[in-house]
Amino acid sequence: MAGTSSIPPPFDSPPDGTRVRIRLTPKAGANRIGDVVADADGYGRLKVQVSAVPEKGKANKALLKLLSKSWGVGMRRLDLIAGAKDRNKTVRIAGEPAETLAMLDEWLQGRNKE
């Protein structure tokens, strides 16, 4: 993920949990989490691809399942709060924001070393 240091992280933490901004590509060749990219407003978004089709919420369910597995958090902690029918989505992770942000920052730093 070289060159992404000037892009803000895709996470923030309001009092009700931690929000993650995502740019989802459905019907991809595989399920994978990519780099952090800047959106038109300058916010960081995590690029995610899923092989599921964007019909009847299948791509959204695949997104939540991939995030749950990658971050080691239960599906019950994840909630799609914006963008159900859009590529730009916001996922909320329930739980203590400081702990969740620390986990996400560590996860992101680990990806930067790959």
C-alpha cells in the first residue's frame, strides 16, 4: 500500500461505535480487501471486492462476512449503516471505539508491511 500515507484512514469513531468507509466492487473474481483510496471528498475508503452479485443484498452480506473474518470480529458487531444500494458504503462496528480503532489501525499497519 505504498503511497497511501497522505490519504486519511477510512475509520472514525462516533460515540456509538466505529465507522468504516468502503468502496465495494461486486461481481469480482475473488473476495479481497484492497488498498485505502481517497474518494471525491478526500475521505479514505477501503477498497473491497466480493464475488457476490449486487442482488437482494448478496454483495452486502458477502462484504460483512469478509470483514468479520479479516478483522476477527463477530458478524453481530457489524452493521451496514449507509450505502445499501451504492458502491460507497459505511459499516459500523459495535463496541468500544478506542479498542476497535486500535485493532483496525494495527490491522492496517500489518497490511502496509506486506
